[in-house]
Amino acid sequence: MHGTDGSALAGSHDNWRQVVTLQWRKFKRLVEFLAFSLFDLLTLADVPVRADTGCAMVHVELLGDYVLWRPYGLALAAHLGTTGQRVHLVLDELLAELARADFPNCELVFVSRRRLALDPGYRAHTLRSLRRLHVRETYLASCPRDCIVHDAIVAALGAPAWGFESTFEDRPWLDRAWNRRLYRRGLVAHPGWSHKDMPHRMLLHRLGVLPVTQQSTGFPWRPRQLPRTLSTYWILAVGSSHTGRRWPVDRFVEVANWLSSKRPDWSCLLVGSATEQGLADVVARQMRGKVINLVGRTSLGELQDRVRGAAMVLGNDSALGHLAASLGTPAVVVVGGGHHGRCYPYPSEASVAACTPTVVAKHMECFHCDWICRYRVSPGAPFPCIEQVDVASVCKAVSTLLTQMQDEHQ
């Protein structure tokens, strides 16, 4: 086992650690809820609520959730545009490049979800700016929603809102009950562990918007002359948003070397954020094939172009697999059980996928734990459900993909 207490797996499946962890998180969330709510009330006390003719769409998430939501956001924006309303779109600032291309007819408002939770001065300025938009209706597209970011933005906008019933499991009852009052237009309920495609479709259905089809999901792509060395390449991303969800790097290297032996003419592009440079350096040193390290060196638009032109994509449960799905690029994704079914795997009817990603997972009875793990995991080590995925399973998935690609070209 890599960093996981083997005796815990071999012994009974008592979930006392999970229960204690959940209760501790609920206590911390309660303290945060009380502190942030008081701060926000004082911050906005002297800024009047005034309804104008505009509305606000709110989706303050990172790239993966943005990709899943994008076709529904486009459909809703088009629907609201026909009513003559000014449409404000509130997004995370990291998505500015894509959002400007995707939503040219919306008035874009960018916020930093990280600074909103950590920087009191920034939070006060941002919430007061949102209140001054004077919108008359809000549509919150984040699902599940939280208190510190999502509900706080809705409260700052000060308008009756649509949203989703689903919240994170560690939110205390007081938080949930207090913030329900914000959604005077309605809270949309849906099956708890459904793919995110479903609640977005359900919201549009409630609003009377036409069903979203795959024809509306393609990202705008700016054709570029790729370097000749990249004429045939595949993409590897070994990072993830949380170290516990990261498949061991040495196993990615094994798969990459195996793939290089099968396709020696292919180059491997390493992509990811600048914080993942150390992981990429390990892969680059240990790989035997052609490697081009682009970690920390591509904008979102450039990453989009690279994914569109790749033969295939391999990585962890991250935004890259969703981006590949939307662009029609085959992908193999190593997935754990914390959110299994919510983002990966895709349901057969998912309208966000031009090419459904292949998911490799090791099923455990504790799936759907919301990443509140019942096992003891060393800092920096993968969760047991991630660690138990073996190299042979990933190679088999890649091999199947290669066979399918070969059959399509014959």
C-alpha cells in the first residue's frame, strides 16, 4: 500500500473515523457560517437593495465544472437575452479567457473564489460591488452549493433566486435552513448522486428553456499551425486538485512507457498548472519516449487547442477529461469513489459529451463518501480507492481505446 494503513483495509469496515470527521467538519462549518454571515451582514448593511431590469447568472467554479455547465449556461443566456434583460454572468476570474469567447453578449463579472474566502478586504469590496449591480433575479448554477461562496454571492446580489437543493454533506442544519430563504424563486431537487448534467437540464426544464443537445456544446476553436513535432501527440496530466485524488506518478510513468512502446511515433505532452512542475519533471526524467513539458506554460485557450488536436488524453479526475469530452478527444481518466457518478463516469444520455471519457476505477463499498474517508491516509498519499487502481487496468483501457481508434481509421 502507498501511504494507506493496510490494517484498516484488512480489518472491519467500521466507519467511526468517517463519522468523527464529518461531525468535526460540521462544527467548523458552523463556526465559519456564523462568522462569515455576521461579516457579510455588516458589510452590506449600508448598501440598499434595488431591483433593476437585469439578471445575474452565477457559476463561480473551476474549469471542470465550467466545461460541464457551459452548454446549459449558453442556453440560459440565449433564453434570457430574448427577454431584453441585461445578463450579468458571475464567474471565477481564472476562466476569463474562455468566458469572453463563450459569452460575448453577457456582462462578465469575475471574482476569485479563493480570495473571497481568505481575504476580508477583497470579500467586502466584491460583495458590495455585486449588490450595486441591482439585479432583479438570480440563477445559481453551482451544484452542490456552499455558504461561504455560492450563497454569499446570491445574498449579496439581493434578488430572488433560483438554485439547487443539493448542498455539501458537511454543512450544518442552521446554515442550510438560513440560506434556503434566499431562493424565493425555487430550489430544484434532483437525485443525490446524479451526474451534474442532470440538475443543469432539470433547471432549464423548470425555466421552460428548450432541451440542450450536443450540437450546442462545442467550444470555439481557433485553428493554429502546430509545430511539426506535435503532428501526432497525446496528452498526459498527472496532477489533480487534491493530493488524495492523485494516482501515483510512478504508475503514470509505467503506462506512458507502455504506450510509447506501442506508439513510438507519438510525442507525449505534459500539461498542468505551474504548481505541478515537480510532478512533470519526474515523469519527463523517467519516460523513455518523446516528451514535451508544457506544464505551467499554456493559457486555457492554448490548452483547449492542444486537447482538440491530441490523439488521446490520460489523467486523473480533473478538468482535462471534461475538456476532452467536450472537444471530442478520447480520454482515459483514473477515478476514485468520493464523487463517483457526480462528474465521472458520464451517463449515456449526457449532452455535454462529444466523446465520452473512459473511466478506470476500483469499486469499494464506501463509494460516495464525499471524500470524507473512513480510512487513515498519510499526508500526500492517495485515497485507498485511488491507490487500488492498478497499472494493468489503465493499460487495458488505453489499449481498448487504441483499437477503437485504429478501427475508425480503417
